[in-house]
Amino acid sequence: MAKEAKDGINGAVVASQSHDAYPQDGGTAVISSDAVENPGLPAHRKRVTDLDPKKAKRAERIVFSLFYLSIAGSLGAVLAYMFFPIESGELFDIRLHTLFVGLGMALGLLGIGIGAVHWGKALMHDGESIDYRHPVATNEEDRKTAAEIFALADEESGFSRRTLVRNSLIGALIAFPLPGITLLRSLAPQEYDPIDLLKHTMWDKGVRLARDPSGVPIKASEVTIGSAFHVIPENLYEAEHPLDEKAKAIVLLMRLNKDELKEPEDRKSWSYDGIVAYSKVCTHVGCPVALYEQHTHHLLCPCHQSQFDVSDQAKVVFGPAKRPLPQLPITVDDEGYLIAQSDFQEPVGPSYWERLK
């Protein structure tokens, strides 16, 4: 019995080894050279514009009308920029400026885009063809063939034949960049020197620090450790153009433990009992630095992720910014309100403006 069992086991092992030595698969598919015939291209289905000249003419009118609409939109954006200036600083003027300049630029882009798509779908040649790959041509015969292909493409597209469509497209392409070129003027008012604009703000000796946007003055006792206040000058809304002044004067106010501050001797008087104030205007491209992480004491610019260390004079610790945030010297008045000792000691804003230092 034991021997038979052993033989049976050995036989199973041998059978298993034999099976592994010659594995079986699920079969192999055989494809005959004539099993499937090439179906070829399906029958060409003509468009309505190919069958009806009136509809083709209507499609042509739609296309050049869209191109003319693009021209009107682009020129309208330029006119809106001129008739709704934002230099006044009034919120209503800024809204009108943004609305009409944006609508004009949208019409300029959409007119070109929709018109080009409709031209391609309704008017350009619609026949199917096959392009075979071949080595890059360098001889005269191949160059001549390529020129013939371009001529054929021009004929099929109707670019030369449909002069109204062609001319309106060229006009739209010329007019479309004009709003962008016009808007370059707003990078800085031409009648002012940008260095002087950024060098002075509304902060001055004795100006109280107030909450943004309410304008309520802030007492030193209200600023607890770990807190952050968005700050504007108390007299901001007395300015002729408060929004312009606010863009330069915005400040972030924070309180740290005094032993965590790394202050050089000439700046120890710029803070008050651990309270420090720094410009919110990033020194990279001017975005508002408004995210404060109280555990690391880092300020983060959300635009390009520059980080500044509040505990160490707002020095750059990460990102593309190259200059620390300007610090506003502060103290308190007789009533306990936080006040500025002076304006910033250096220009606020991006570092690409020319500076003396």
C-alpha cells in the first residue's frame, strides 16, 4: 500500500513536471491575407453649403460679420479705456472700465475664434484625402510639388477668392492686439515717476493704525500674541484717491514674544512690546502678502509663494522675492493706540523699480 501510494505520488509529480515542461495556451489566432478586405473611405457626404449656393453665401456673410464684430470689439476696448479712465480712483469708474474693456476684448477674441471655426466647417474644401509619409524633400521637383500643394490649399480654403472674408480677417487680426498694447499704459501713469509714487505713502508721524476696511483705530492691548491685523492709515479715506493710497499703504500687524524677535540695534525702537508692522505689498511683483503662519512666523505671498520671516525683519526665506518687506516704525500714543513713527524708510512694492539701494 505504501509503495503504491509512493508510486502514485511520483507519478503525479512526473505528470506535473511534464505538464510544466510543455505548457498549453488558449490557441493562436491565424489571420489570412484575404480574410478582411480594405473597406476604403466612406462615401463623401456633402454639406448644405456645397449643395446650395445661397446657404454658402449666407455662411460667408456670417464669417466676415464675425470678423468685423471682432474689429469692433477690439476698437471698443480701446475706446472704453479712454472714456472710462481708472485714474480717478472712484469705484464706479473702475467697475465701468473693467466691464467695457473686458467685453471689448472678449468680443475681439470670440469674433476671430468663432469666425475661423465657422469658415473651416462651412466654406473650406471638405474632401477627404490621404497623405503618405515620405522622406523630407530637398530637390527641386519636390519643392515645386510643395508649392503646388500650398497653392491648392489656398484655393480650397478660399482665402484668395473670398476677398471680403480675407480682408475682414486681416483687419480683425490687426485690431485684436490694440487693447493689450493700450493697457500697457496703465502699468504706471506717464505724468509721474513710479519711484516717487512708491517712495512715499500716507503713513506719517502720529498717524494711527486702523483696521481694514472699517478704519477703526487699534490699541496695542487688542493685539494678542499670534494674532494678525490688516491695517490702513486712519486718515486714508480723507485722501483724494483713497484706493490708490491704500494700494501703497496697506500693512500687516502681528505680535510675537519679544525674545523671538531678531532686531538690529538701529531697529529695536521700530516695534512696540513685540508688535511689528510690515508692508503687505510683496517685493516680487506687488501681490498682497496676507497669509500669516503664527507657529513659524512666516508670511506667505499667494501669487508666487514667496515667504518672509516676521521674526527676522521679514527677510525672504523662500521664493522669487529678493528683498525683505519694508517695516513700518510704530509706537503708541497717550491713549494706548498704535501710531506710526514715520513713513516707510524705503520704497514699498516690487524690486524691479530703480532704487538708490
